[in-house]
Amino acid sequence: MKAMILAAGRGERLRPLTDKVPKPLVPVHGKPLIVYHIEKLATLGITDIVINYAWLGDKITQYLGDGSRFGVNIKYSPETTALETAGGIKQALPLLGPEPFLVLNGDIFIDDLPISRLQIQQGAERLLNGKQACLWLVDNPEHHPEGDFALSDSLLMLDGSNKLTFSGMAIYQPRLFDDLPSGASPLGPLLKTKIAAKEVTGIHYQQYWCDVGTLARLALVERHVALN
């Protein structure tokens, strides 16, 4: 299985840190945020990683290089202007290949990846169950109390009383993006269309997760890592 780490965001809410440092390289307890993802992927044997970049992307490539010092192989998908999430994935598809792939937002922190070595060995198709995507959802954080999608018998629903928040972690079939035009495109509308068509499965991820989108939440993650 290949993985893609989304790293093209500007990180406006993390300024002034992100004026000179790209968001994926913002340090958490002395280590760049994106390196935690890379190390966890390598531990599970996912060693082919694609990273997109835009703002200060040269600093990302200079720091990570080809990934060999982390035991992985990194390929890059540069974006002259940020293509948003779906557009960035669409552009990177030639690097990701024809099989289902794992996608991680570069600005989240987790203690453990949502997929196990056994699940990787069994193949992503089991998680997808014939569908086009599988999303991991988390309990609604304080900054997003309304949630995104409901979970019913492993299928995602647009409406429901038990809405949870999309974690930024998912497995996608390449064909999910077949009808998406090249260029900038958000992920939300595409997912909502596929969810309405009952083409998206979901899993409730109940381990530690934080969207490191603000200085306050960065401080929370720093404290969590220091205590663990």
C-alpha cells in the first residue's frame, strides 16, 4: 500500500510560525509534525510515500529528501498554487498507482495510525468493501461540535443524530477521482456526492487525535507528547 501525506496548506492560523516554516515542518516536542507520520508509516511497512507541497515546499524537500534516512521512499507532487485537497490528490494519482491508497492530513497528530499491519496484509479492499472510500471519523472536537457525517452499519450518511468529525485519514480508490477535472478542487463536495450514493464506508477512530490547526492546539499536542 502507498500513502499520501497532504502538506500543501499555508497554515494561516499557525502564523507567525508558518511565515517562515511550512506547516508540516512545525516542530512538536522537537520533531517536525510530518516526521511523526513518516515514522509511523515506516513502522507498518508502508514505505512508498507521496507528499504534495506548495507554500515553502523547497524547505520540505530539503528536510525530508528522498526519505531514505527514515527508511522510506518519498516522491513529491509540487503545486504551483495550492490545488485544495481533492485537486492535490488528483494530480498525484500517477505517483500513487492503480491500487487503493492511504491519505493522511499533514496537520493532524495521532498516537497510532488507524490501520494495522494485519489490515495492510489483508488488503485495503476489505476495508473498502467494494466502495470507493473508507474514512476514519473521530469524536467531535470543541472547535467542530456539529460533526461532518453520521455512521450507520459501516456506511457514512450525510445526516443522522450521531454525526462524527472526519479525521483527515482515509483510504481511497483511484477511481473516486475519475470524474474530477484537473485543477483546484475541494474534497468535501466530492465526498458528499459519493456518500449520498452509498459509496463510502466509515470507521470510528477512538485513539488520540488532534487537528494541529492553531497555536493553542499545537500547545495541547506538545503537552500530550511530553506526557506520553
